[in-house]
Amino acid sequence: MPSVWKRAVVKLSGEALMGPQTHGLHQPTLERIAADLASAARLGVEIAVVVGGGNFFRGIQGADKGIDRARADSIGMLATVMNGLALEHAVEKAGQSARALSAVPMPYVCQPYSRQAALNHLNKGRVTVLAGGTGNPFFTTDTGAALRGAELSCDVILKATQVDGVYTADPKKDPTATRYDTLSQDEAIEKRLEIMDTAAFALARENRIPIIVFSIQQPGAITAALEGKGRSTLVVP
């Protein structure tokens, strides 16, 4: 079944890359996700990936340890670049062309982010890994994903999580929680459902970009979400 989406941005947390470990990169998990991204690109979908850095360092955690927030967020942005480079290599090993771009310029390591460069790579079918967050402190990678989704005219944001969609309550705490198949963005606000942080959700809503919330824990999860298979929640404008 072909995907209905032409261009998608996948929001991938750093924690998703550490697998069962407490930190760092778990190679089998990295390779599984990279293979899934490569398969998604072979569907004909142009794939951008915004990757977090929480498996190495999260800015808000650094702030809790006494590092000022702006500096802590800068360290977190560097962590996303490490993940971006690892993901670029793993996607290429899976047989799909990839390119990592960083919003924090470091040209000896990877290409600096620009809208024109990212669009060029997407148009050539490369999985385009967007690291460095927004390049500014005080913004999460959720916000980075929504920003890049709008900036690159993406048709959908794929929010990869540890649960298979949006629930009426936390399913890990409330066994009676039920999953939504489809949800409007207005309903999500009214019911105070935490899908993305406030700034990210506002950007997606303003630019009328739908969000698919799905679990990244199973092989083929990204391609299944793009094809409308498997368990997920579609949050529509």
C-alpha cells in the first residue's frame, strides 16, 4: 500500500536510540530504526528526521544540576549532533542515501542546516537528518520538528514515542485508559492531552500539519504509520 504522504518529518527522541540501556547508543536499536527509515524512503516518501539528544544529555537535566539553562541547552544540541551522525551512517549502511545537517554550524563534522540544502537532499530522496535542534536554547526538539515540518512544507509530523498513540490517560498508570484512533487538534487542547510541548503543538496547529503519534519500539513502525497500518493516533488540524 503506497503512503498518502509525500513528505514527512519524523521526531525521534534520543532515548529511543538507547534501547534497553540507561544511556548512549544501542547498536541493534539504532540499526533497526535506520532500516525502518530507509524502508520509508523506499515508499517514495521524502523523509526528514529531527533527532533528540536525551540519551547523552538533556538541557533541562543540566539546568537541574546547576548549569545555566542556555549553556545546558547548548550541550544538549551537541548531543543531538552525535545522534544525527550515528543515524546518518546507519541509514547509509541500510542501503539508503542519507545526509546529516546541523542547525549549530560545525562544517568539519557535517553540513550546516539551511532550508535550501535540506530541500535539495529531500528532493534527491536522501533521508535528511536534522540535528542541533533549532540552533537556539530554550526550545525542545519537539518544537524543532514542528518548525522544520512547517519550514520544509511537510505533509505530516510523525511523533515516535514509547506508546502506540494518544490515550485518555497514561496507559502505564491507568489500565482503563483508551486510545484514540483519530483526534482533532482542538479536541487535544480541550482535553489537555500532552501530545507535544505547547510551542511545538501551536506551530503544527497554526500551519495545519497533522501529527501521527505511534510507538517506535517495533520493527517497521515508521512505514506502518505512513501506510496507515498498525496502532497509532492521527491528530488532524
